[in-house]
Amino acid sequence: MNSYSKYIPNCITILRFLTLPFLVYFIYKNDRSLFSWLFFAALLSDIADGLIARIFRLQSEFGAKLDSWADLLLFFVGIAGILIFEPDFFYEYRIWITIVLILYFGEMFYSLWKFKTISSFHTYASRVAAYCIGILFMSLFWFGIFSPIVYVSFFVSCFAYAEEILILRVLEELRSNVRGLYWIQKEKRKI
């Protein structure tokens, strides 16, 4: 690998940032089709940057933080897209959505309060939750509501965000790319 290869995951993440104004524009123009396809591409880029970084051992603190910020902004745009293109879904599942958002933002604010920055744990559970949420968003935009996907996504997301809150509680020092609470407890037992 040449010296520029180490920047590939971060370049993919930056491309995800660059999709955000276009996604907002497609929401504004009420163009569901272009929004959903670009949103899908952004979700795929989220998978790609993480896989490339892990497979080729190109992970970095900067890359993890950059990815977390891109995920946060994409999450907001996805929620806005659902509000505009699928308001019935939002109304029907408002209690579940509220629970997930409370846990999501609770983890974020707890991290900001305790460590003065957002976390970028990328736990196994949070990765599975991101995939589930991505599948939920895309199935919703392309096919409509399918309850099993909805409930699996909500359950996995609640588990992942609750685990991250517990991880924040346990950690003395913030770090990126934590596999999960089990592994942190295992490390503490060894010490």
C-alpha cells in the first residue's frame, strides 16, 4: 500500500459529508426518488469506509470521529426524509422512535458531558443497529412499512445505545472503536 492509501476511508467519509446538502435539497424539492437513491449511496459509503479501515488496518482516532459526525448528520437527514416522505410512519411509531432518539441523544449528551466530545465506539451492536436502521430506512422509502423490520431495528438500536451509555459509565478515558461492554469488562478483569 502506498502512503496515500491510508486516507481512503476518510475520503469516503468526506464524500458522505458532501452528499448531505444534496439530500437536503432533494427533501426541499420533494424528490423522494433521488433522495432515496443518494441516501442509499451514503449508507453504502458508511459501510465501505468502516470495512476498508478495519480490513486494511487504517483505523485512526480522527477517522473514527469524522465517521461519527458524518453518521450523526446523515441520521438527522434520514429522519427529516422520513418526516417529509413518510409522515404516517412517524406518527404510527412515534413512541418507539422517541425511545430510540432518547437513548441515541442520551448517549451523545452523556459523552459530551463526561468527555467533552461525542463518542465513536463503533461497537458490534451499534454497527448491527446502523445496518438495521439503514435497511429500515431503505425499505420504508422503496417498499413501505414492514413491521418485522421496524421492530427488529428499534430493538437492536435500543440495545446498542443502552450498551454505549453503560460503556460511557464504565470508561475512565474515552477511546474509539470499542467492540462492546463485554470486552471492556474482560479487559478490566485482566488488570
